[in-house]
Amino acid sequence: MTNHEMIKVEVCYALPDKQQILIIEVAQGTTVYAAAEQSGITGSFPDLDLSTAKMGIFGKAVPKPQQTVVNEGDRVEIYRPLIADPKEVRKVRAAKVKAEKAATKASPV
């Protein structure tokens, strides 16, 4: 039996109405994805699919969570999918503001 050094990491996930942060011990060399799996966080969030979820460490997205290794004290963050594309939301908002300005100029006060 090999003696792997264990490290502590946090795994967190949040919905608008519920969040959870778990502190777990994993073997040194564990990946971001494996830490998320080992945390058991999907037990609290049955709709969470780790295989498709985007992940990061301390707010910085990790492009390859199945290859990136965690370090002592890291906070693994599991991101929920965006409901709307931020670029599209900005475009709609800008069009609305432009339309409101045009309407204000057109109607005499």
C-alpha cells in the first residue's frame, strides 16, 4: 500500500437559492474533476452533471478539469450553465435604450 500525501481542498456549487461548500481531503495529484466527484456534492444537487459542468479554481476557469491538478487549499468551483448569453443580453439592452431615446426625441413635450 502506497502512502499518498493527503491535501485539503474545498468544493463548492451554488444555485440562486442554495449553495454548498465542502471541505474534503484528496490524494496529492488529484484533478479538479476528480475532487468534484469525490466530494459527493451531486448528492445535494441531483441535477448537477459534473461531466458537462464548467469548473474553476478561485474564480479562474479551468479549461481542462480532468487534467488540471488541485493544490492544498484550492477552492474548486463548479459553475452552473448560463441561462442567457451575456452578449445577447447586452445587445437587447442597448437596442432598448436606443429605442427609448429615439421615442423621447420624437415626442414633443
